[in-house]
Amino acid sequence: MKKKIWIALILITSISACNGGVTSALTQTADVTATLPGPSINLTQTPDVQAIADEFLGAWQNEEYDKMYEQLTLLSKDAVTLEDFSILYSQAAVAMTLQGLEYQILSTLTKPTSADVSYRVTFKTTLLGEITRDMMMNLSLVNSDWQVQWEVGMILPELRGGNVLELKYKIPARGNIYDKDGHALVAQDDAVALGVVPGWIEPDQENYMLRVLADLSNLQADDIRQMYEYAQPDWYIPVGEISAEVAAQMQGTLSSLSGVLMTPFRSRYYYEGGIAPHVVGYVLSISQEVLEEYQRKGYRGDEKIGADGLEQWGEEYLAGRHGASLYVKDSQGQIVTLLASSESEPAYSIYSTIEKDYQLKLQQSMGEFNGAVVVVEVETGRVLAMVSSPTYDPNLFEPTNKNNILLGEMLTDPELPLYNRAAQGVYPLGSVFKIITMATALETGIYGESSSYYCGSTFTELAGETLYDWTYEKELPPSGDLTLPEGLMRSCNPWFWHIGLELWNQGYTTSLTDMAFAFGLGEQTGIEISDQAGNLVYPESDRENVQLAIGQGTMQVTPLQVAMFIAAIGNGGTIYRPGVVETIAPLDDNPIYEFEPEIVSQLPVTEENLRIIQEAMRSVITDGHGTAHYELATLQVRVAGKTGTAENPNGDSHAWFAGYTLNNNPDRPDIAVVVILENAGEGSKMAAPLFRRAVSLYFSYNVDPAWTLPWEASPYIIASPTPIPSETPVE
């Protein structure tokens, strides 16, 4: 046989020599080799086997299953559809909690029509560390292309023979969230849903029942009465939730009240119907859209995950580390082997900077106004209270809570109770912005402490336009000649319009906006929970600069941003990052995180100019002509501040007050407090009283009954509550 082949080659070579030389002879030799018994191929055009294998494994690494499937032989595609092929790889990834993989081609063996590629895959998993397997890829040459002869063992060798992977989880209890002193704001607990059925109420017990429910729910008795006043006799009217511990203490009283329905449930329980819910947040079931993502992170899939606030921010701490055992099971469900395992690790708890009782009392002080209150430590940036109104009950997200029937109403409420107005609400700042305008005037040098201006009722320096001071609208005499600090004290609009115009005319066209940016406006604060940057743009005309000078026009800020720059004025010029997390710690162990003040920047204001601003803000309260003198002059704590009444194109003006304390008590650090009440009117009449309460509560934890808020009949009791209808039948 060998002799015949050699004779044939000699003949071919001779013929080729006659037809053109050695190169042609070599080409023809390759063609003859291709025509030997077996499939027809052209070795000079065959792609590199290793490159094909690398393409297949690279697509796996990128989870591009469709690209992998394109490389399969027709026989392999007949055995598995693209959908099933993708599912097999996805299921394996979920079972292993796969985060990524690395591969290495170890060797290749190429034959004329087939090839073998040995490769190593290292699976990087969330729960099981690294899993490494050496595997083999067989390829066939089809129409000059290498194609993969796929089988399920190319995912994991253990999956051959119809075996499957099964992950058994070890899930730690979710961590709790506390206030700064260790009082639980949310924890896994037994709870009781409270409600009333109007037809069951005995008239002679009604008033007592209402008082009991009001105490337990932080609602007013009249509010509860109006919730069921027009309801059908058999309707169930949700009132609120209490912990099982409180329910046990009140069992005798509650069980004796006709009309009260108690329904126990167990869940992640938010105490007091939500203490600082916009800070704490809430949890939800994992949605189908992100289920695989969380399974790959090590979740079983039926857990609750943080959806807002600290629940969301601290998910990795609060969830703990799941443990797991990965088994291979045969088609009958019997365990074949244990591939890998890990132990669970306890969750951490988060201790917030919030002061529970203080927060609750401020929540109860908002009346029916939409708005916000932010309280921060002047020297650190700790957020001690963050109130957003209207508030909401995070317990309504729990499906086993009978009061969950109100969830739809809460989610569709046009007042947007889930919206954190303190950190996400954006508003025109109004006259509080005059602090920044004053700083700009002083730093540019266009005006100084002794500069004077006549504050009339009108401003006519803009050609063709007349602007009116607030004294004009109130039919009060004009404020007259005022120094720059007196202009802030009196909140004279013409003075600050004049500054805005002069800055523009003297070439300082960007100075107001630059100073506002330097005060922390126009950018997010860096707080742990979600916040907004607001809106701050450079004016394009003198008119826009004039409006910006009094905090109007297109500019928008959040109450949190304002609190941080007010604190900076109070502490001598340092802007801190606001923080709502005091510590993060495992149960009975040392914290892994502790709050430390973090400096963001320094106000670009000299020490002397800052003193001038501080004294002007102090005079807003102490001077008889100051806009907050009437409301705050008798406050026992020394404070400085600024009123604001921001025009609003969608209704009445927003009422602002922003200020800080100068108590110098080492046991009770000074605070900055910012209040905004939407569409409430004047800052001096509406926001300043709430500022007064915030300061009084902080330093004494009681309220002078003589100083009720304008909307209260007595402290925390609204003078004219609005009915809250409900039409939910008993289930």
C-alpha cells in the first residue's frame, strides 16, 4: 500500500513539474490528501480550534448563551433548544450563586475532522467561594468550521446522567434598626392590627374606645371617629398596628371594647406606625424582574429586601450572610454528592442617629401640612430628626397585616406620602437665600457691614418693571434706610434685589451662583439615603440675577441642603456630610462602623464676614424689627435664624424658617433646624413657631402649652382635623 502511494506521489510530482514548478506541486499534494477516503476538507482555510473554544468559553463568561448556542453542531441543537440550553446554564448559575467565572484552555488535540479541547473553569460564587472543574470540549469540523459537540457535562461534569443541582439555604434573621439610644425602630416581631367595625360599637363605650385607640395609634380621637362615621355597619376600618407586647399589656382593656377588632400577624414590624419612615424605609418581596439577580447574590428568593431608606442602603448588613449547601441529586431526587457548603453569618443591626421620642413629637407637630423638618448637629452633621409630611405606615406593605387593605390607597395618594420631602423635595428657598446673597456682597466687596440702602415699598431699578416689597402687600410703611445686616434682619427685598443687580452690572455675573454652589446647593449631600441635588443654574440676564438674589426664579433646594449650610454658619464655616447611621454592629459585639464627622468643604467666607452674617441672623430674633422677633424672642435658648416666604406658582407661598442654636451645652450639642411648610404662607407666622417647638423639645423634651402651633387646639392636637373616609368591608 505504501509503495502505491509513493508511486502516485512521484507521478503527481512529475506532472506538476511539467505544469509550473514546486509551489504548484505542493498545492496539489494538499488537494490529494483531502481526497483520501473520508470527508472533504481544506486544511489551509480551517479556523484555529483554540480560537473557537476561546470564543465559546468567552461567551459563557459573558453569559451570552445565544452566541454559545450558535456554535453547536446541528446534532447538538437537535438535542436541546436554545431556550432549554439557556435555562440549563441559568439554573446552574443560580444554584451556584454565580457572580462570574474564569476559564483556562489547558490543551488542544486536532485531528482532520475532530478536535478535543481540555479546559478549566473556576466559578466565582457568592455563597460557596470558588468551585473549579476540569472539563473536555469535543468539536467537529463541518463545512470548514469547527462546531461544538455539546453535552450537559460541559456545565459541570456532575450533571451528566440527568443529575441536577439543589441549593439548601441557611438564612439568618434580618437585623434590626434602632435609634441612637438603642430603641427599636423596626424589628422582626409579633404584631397586632387594630381596626373597628362600626356596627359593633356600643354607644356608651364609644368615647372611651376612641381615647384608647388614639393613645395606641398616635391618631386623634376625632380622626378615628371620622374614619368610620360614614361607613357601613359591617365595614372594617383599619386604625393602626401595635406590638404583641403592647397588645398583651392592653389585652383586658381592648377585649372589653365592643367594635374593636384585633388581628395578630408576624412580620418586620415598624414601631409606632412608622418612626422616621422616610429614613428607615421599608421592605418588599423580591420582584420577578430581579429575582435571578438576588438569587445570584445568595438569596433564596422568598426573603424581603430593603426598598427604601436605611432598609435599602443597609441591605448587605441587615440581611446577614446566607449559608448554603450545594448538592447534586439524581433524577429520583436522591443526593449523589455534596459539592460545596458554607455557614451563615449573623446579620448586623443599624443604629441610626435619629432620636426616637424627639422624632415622633415632631412628626405629630406637622398638623395637616405637607412639608419637612430637618434637625442636625451643628458640629458633626448628625441628623437627629428628619420629618416628612404626610407620613406613612410601613407596616401596610406586609401582606399578612389585615390593615394591608389600605396599601393601594396609600400608594395612589396624590399627596405622595412615600416621598421624602426633607431630602428629595425641591423648593424655591425664598428669603433664606438672602444669607448667600449677603455673603456674596461681602466677599466681592461691593458692599460692607456699614453699607446702607433705602428700603422702599417698591423696586424700580429694572427698566420697565416694578417689584414690590413684602411691606407693600401688608400695607405697612417701608423699612427705610437699612445697613446690610439690617437688610437681612428686616428681610428687605429691594435691598437684595439691588445687590443682585449691582453684582450683575459690576461684572460679577456668576458670583451668586458660585457662592450658592459653595454653600452646598445644586448637588447631593452624600447622606446614606436617597436625596436630590435640586436645581441651580447660572443666570442669563440681570432680571434672573435679581430674582436669584431673593431665592426665587428657577433655583430649587432641599431642606436637607439648607440645614447643612445653616449648620456651617453656626459652626464657623464647615460643611459636613449629613449622616443618619451612628453605628453598625453584630449582636453583642464590637461595631464594624461608627459615625465620624466628615468634612465636605469650607464656606468661602472670611471669619469677619461670617461674624457679620451670624450677628445679622441673631438680630432676626433679638431686634424688635426682626422678622422672627415676636415668635422667638422669648425662647429660653439663644438662637439665630432667617425667615423665608417663597413664592410658589402652584398655590400659596411656602413658609420657611432656618436657624441654629447657641446654647454651648456640652451635654446637648447645638443644632441647626430647618422647617418648610408647603403653601402655608409666611415663614415668620407659620414656620418659625415649629422651629421654636423643635428647639424647645430638643433641650427640654416638653412644650409650653401657651405656645401651641397656629393650627393646634393644644400641643399635638389639631384644631380642625380633616375627615379620612374609608370604605372597606369586614373580611
